Amino acid sequence: MAHDATHDHHDHHGAPQGFFQRWVMSTNHKDIGTLYLVFALLMFFIGGAFAMVIRAELFKPGMQLVQPYFFNEMTTMHALVMIFGAIMPSFVGLANWMIPLMVGAPDMALPRMNNLSFWIMPFAFTLLLSTLFMPGGGPAGGWTMYPPLSLQGESIAYVVFAVHLMGISSIMGAINIIATILNMRAPGMDLLKMPVFVWSWLITAFLLIAVMPVLAGAVTMLLTDKYFHTNFFNAAGGGDPVLYQHIFWFFGHPEVYIMILPAFGIISEIIPTFARKPIFGYKAMVFAIASIAFLSFIVWAHHMFAVGLPMGAEIFFMYATMLIAVPTGVKVFNWVSTMWGGSMTFETPMLFSIAFVILFTIGGFSGLMLALAPADFQYHDTYFVVAHFHYVLVTGAAFSIMAAAYYWLPKWSGNMYSETWGKIHFWSSVISVNVLFFPQHFLGLAGMPRRIPDYNVAFANFNMISSIGGFWFGASQLIFLGVIVHCVYFSKKKAADRSWEGAKGLEWTVPSPAPHHTFDVPPVIHDDELAHGHTDH
Amino acid sequence: MTSGGIGRWFSAWTAGVVLALSGGAAMANPEPDQLNMTKGAAEWSPYGMHMVALWVCVVIGIVVFGAMFVAMFRFRKSRGAVAEKWTHSTKLEIVWTVIPVIILIFLAKLATGGLTSFADTTGSEMTIKVTGYQWKWRYDYVEYKGKPVDRVGFMSKLEETSDRTRQLKSNLDPDKIQVDGYKTYLLDVDKPLVVPVGVKIRFIIVGGDVIHSWWVPALGWKMDAIPGIANSAWTNLKEPGVYRGQCAELCGQDHGFMPIVVKAVPKAEFEQWLATQEDEAKVQKAAQTAQATPVTAPQG
């Protein structure tokens, strides 16, 4: 009887026909995943446009294009849009699409909440971006919104409400992911048989639940300081501007890992597929992610080495930060070991993953250097830091998302993308991104502070090189857009169910494109189909 | 300029690496195409630690990326490689957990030493209070050789030529702004902070409105200037010279336009300068009192 009911159910529930019904009222994890990914791509281009303004103004010394205040709006909005609009939603989109497919669940555990958590986002960003068109201008105090400076802006209330909305969305998304992973796995999908991507998201979701309320608290205090005469951060009223920084970075550092742990998960899926060899040290990989997540809570003040912390605090946060190098190193060594002895091919997802391992590690190296507090007294707030976090966020997080898009596009769309154009996109991106960010290390070491609209002529050459790399990298992403549109709408090459020869895991057992509803009946799990079916290793 | 620039880069890189290895001359102020951190001009400098950390990273990078490239070459399907089955090696995993820990302990020891000496402001012979304002600095000389300094303090802000040049679409050439052959666009002020060489100077750093950060690379550190908090740091400059820096914490629209210039002079010259400043302050005060007297006298 159960079987009959399910069968019936299946027949009558294809995708709804109307546009509004299908996309706005959706409770389907695949459609909501698509919405998240499309939204993130849109934000990626908006945030990218802001970056183009920044790089254009910094093309040569002197002010040519924009006023300094507008420049500050651009740096602030670029960060907010890229972090909260592009990177985070794209990871949530990937989670929505892939987690139910990977654990053998019919949908997310809380489908209506899923709809709500997506549809909050466009409103949050409309609120945030609308400030650019207001008389007082947008936020210009940096994405970290340090008071007292951020309180001088007239748009703080809009930013705070936008952040609240993003926070609510993230928390609901995280609850949904945890509920799905813990409750909806198909029988036989033990926790230690889950794909690393699922593990990485399970841990990330806990980080989100732990820290988004902290951010909400911090910005609410900004709001009351601005409009309700409280003095949390006002020294003249007995408050402390540094308190804000502690609270913000208690959110901010785990946030950094929220943007990289799912990337670790993605890379841990892709490298074994194209090396045709199971991941090296599965349990060590999971444990490393958990350790990094734990450590992320006790390192926040390394963002504050120059605020004049007591020496004991500097030493503690320095040691704790350095410790992160150990589990991160384990991950990198394990990826290399996964490749060693494999049978590798280099399709676009693999190329992006290999670039990720190398370039993210370079970002990790500069991170280790930044962890050394005395050296950080020089590096802090310079372009060295800008180079560091763009290596981990662009060639780290963003590259992993591109790798994931190429990897799973055949499953999503049912078509193969153009491998030639994928590779053109890859090589164009990987070269330009280094032209863009590598010289910024030199600029920072030579003495160029970050967040300045103009600079001494000594910094001219590397800024020009960096800007050229920036325009080139920005233009390269139009190729990405083209490849996606071609793949979804025009590609004639149909994807096989198991789109990649070496791919393992439940998502490859369903048809391509994945039907609107999958796993109405829990799949029978054969350990051989899973990437980590045998837990003895 | 790109291809030429990139070619120049590599030659400059090589030169920089050779310089770093041979311990070549330090550049105190930003130079065109500068690749590395300045050694600075002060007793305390994180340069050595920076170089150690950099080389540690370079060596680890060569090993890890080298292994990756060997793997990518040897284990290609197109070369007929057949995937092996192993997924685990406890021995290897212990090795690459323990070795990084040892390296980190070594780095931590080095950095702790650097922090300890940086935090020690005792034995200073001079105190200067630095206040950050939107968008200028104020310097107040508090005490020199145990004696309070009488009312010597002044504002220091971006000098006028740079200020005119940096206006939007001014069409003025930043390259033209030079002092003694050094191009000082945005790195020069109307009135520099004058300090003696060979004296341990303690800085008290505060913020007047929002948070700023006082940074002169040649001194080896930056310190935030925060409203309501008095931070301290110290320096002991070894050689006379003009050391340039700027605000390093976003502080509003003109954050990029509040440079710092520290002019280090021999002790005798400094003492003379300080005496002149004190005299000027006295004269000024006398003038103020004189101005004030006619008003108050009739009442008195």
C-alpha cells in the first residue's frame, strides 16, 4: 500500500506549471536551490561591479572617477554583497540541491521554512542596495561597521535591518540543514558514511546558529546607540568602542570558516572523482573540519592585534590562531595524497579544485604570517591582508563554488556544459586572479594601507597591474555566465546519470536532470555506490 | 606596461630575494616596485620574524606543491595510470601532524619574544601623546628626560600641494610633488613630528573622534587610536631621517589623506628645537594673557 501511495504521489507531482507557483511558492529543495544559486550569481555580478569601481579608481594615483566617500561606500558594499549575497547563498543553494540527493532524502526537512529563508534574501538586499540611492548615501564605514565611524552614517538603520534579515535567513537555512542531515538520511546512510560535503555543511550549520545571533546583537547595539541614546560603544558615555570589535569578531571569525568549510567539502567530493581514488583519510578530513570549527571560536582577537590588547591576550590569540594551521595542513596533505596514486583526468571541476588547493594554501600561508602578532603590527590593515583574504575567499570559496557548479551542472540541467569554454573560463580566471591579487602582497608589505581611494606614486605600478588583473578577472566571469546559459538552454550533449566516470555517491544514482522529486522511497544503500561506504578506513 | 612590468617584476623579485638573503640596505619609506617589508629604522623590528615566516612558508609550499605537480604528472589517466586502492596511512598522518606542530612551536617562540619586547615600554626617556582626528593628527610632547614639557603640541595634516592634487579631477600630476628627490604625494604633512634619535620614546595614542591607527612602517608597528582608550607603544630610532606613514584604520572619507611624518634628528638638535618650541609657547601664552588683561583689568 505504501508503495502504491508513493507511486501515485510521484505521478501527480511534477514541477508546477505557473511561474509564480513554481518559483515563488516553491517548497522543492531543487527549485529553491536553483533560486539561491541564481540569486548568488546575480549578487556576484553586482558585488563584482563595485569591485570594478574600486579597481578603476585605484588604476593610477590621483582621484579620477569618484569621491572618497563614494569609494568607501563601494568597499563596504562590495564586501557585504559578496559575503552575504554571493558566497553564503551559493553555499546554501548547493546544500539545498545536493544534501537531500546525497543522503537519500526526498526533500529538506522543513520545506516551507526553506521557501521563507530564500525569499527573505531579495528583500534584505533590496533594503541594503537601496541605500546607495538615498540622500545620505550607503554605508561607508567598512563591512565590519566599527563604531564610532559607522554611527556617523545615515544609512545604519537600513544596514542593520538588512543584516537582521540575512541573519534570520541564515539561521533558518542552518536549522533546516541540520534537521535534514540528522533526521532524513536513508536507512544505512550512517553519519560516518556521509559525503564530506554533507559533513562540512552539518558543522557549518552549527557555526551559523551559534554566531548569527551574535552579529544581530552587535548591530542592534549599534542601532540603539545611534537612535535610542544608549552608550554601548560610546566612550563619552562610559561605553567602549573595542567591545563592538570583540562581539563582531566573535561572529566574524566563525563566519570566515562558514565561507570556507563547505568549500573543503566540495573539493573533497571533486578530487576523488577525478583522481578515481577514494579520499585519503576520510575520518581525518571530518575531524579536521570539526577542529577548525571549534578553533574558530577562540581566535577572534587576531583581527584586533593592533587595538592594544594586553600582552597575555595577544599571546593566547596568537597561539590559538597558529594552531589552526595543523588541521588545515592535514586537509591539504590529504587532498594531495588523494591525487597520489590516482588515475587523474583534468575536466573543468578538477582544474578549479586543483587551483583551489594551491591558491587557498597560499592564502593559508599569508594567514600563518598574519597570525604572528608582532609581524601583524606591520601587516594589519594593509593590502597584505587584502591579498590574504582574497586568496582564501576568491581562489578559495569562489573557486570551489565554480568547481561545484561545473561538477553538478550535468545533474541539475541534464546537459553537459562546453568543456572547451569551461577550460577557457578556468585558465582566464586563474591567471587573471593572480595578476589581480598577488601584487597586493607587495603593496601591503611596502606600506599601502587598505581602504584608501588614492595612494603615493611608489605604489603606482603594482596597483596598475592589479587593476588590469581585476578587469580581466571580472570579464572572465562573463564566460562563466555564458557557459551556464549555454549548458542549461542550448547544449545538445545529454548528461549520463553518472555524469563523471569516477563519481560516487547517491546523487549519481538518480536520472540527469534530477527529476522534480527524488527518493520518494528511501533508496537501498549499497556501500559500493558510496564514496565512503566502508568505514573501516 | 604589463609585459614589461611583469618582466621587471621577476628581475626585481630576484633582486629582492638576493637583498633579503644578503641582508641588504633597508628602505625606510615606500619605494617604487618595493616587494618586501622595510627593515625599519628602529631598535624593534618584526622584519626578521617576517622573513623567517616567509621562508618557512616558501619551503613548505615547494614541498607540497612539488608533490602535487609530481602527482599530476605521474598519475594521469592519459599516461595509463591505474588508480590504487589505499585510503589511509596512520604513519604519514602522524608525520604531517607532528612536523607542523614543531615548526609552529619554533615560530611561536620567536613571536612571543617579539611581543614581549614590544610590550615593554619601561625605561623610556620621553613621552609623546598622539591624538587622531578626522582627518589629521595632533602631537603633544608630554615629557622629556623626566621633565614635563611646557605646552608643546600641534596639529599635523596633509600638506597643501598634495591636498590640491588629490581633489577629484584636479588634473595635477602627483609625480611632481617631491621633497629632496623623494615623491611625497599624500605622504607629507605641514608640520612633522620631530623626535630625537637614540632615545626610547613612549607614545600614548588616543582617538579624538573615531578610531584611527598610527602607522609609520619604519617604526615597525601600528597602534590604533581609539576614543576612550590610551594605548601605548615605543620606539627607539637608530638613525636621523624622515620616516613616512599614514592612518591605517578606516576613519571616514579622508582616511587616505592623513599622513604621518616623523623627523628624527640628533639629540642636540632636538633639544634645541624643543627649547624653541617651549619659548614660542611661552611667548604665545604671554600674548594671550596680555590680550586678556585689558578686558579683565577695568573690572578688577
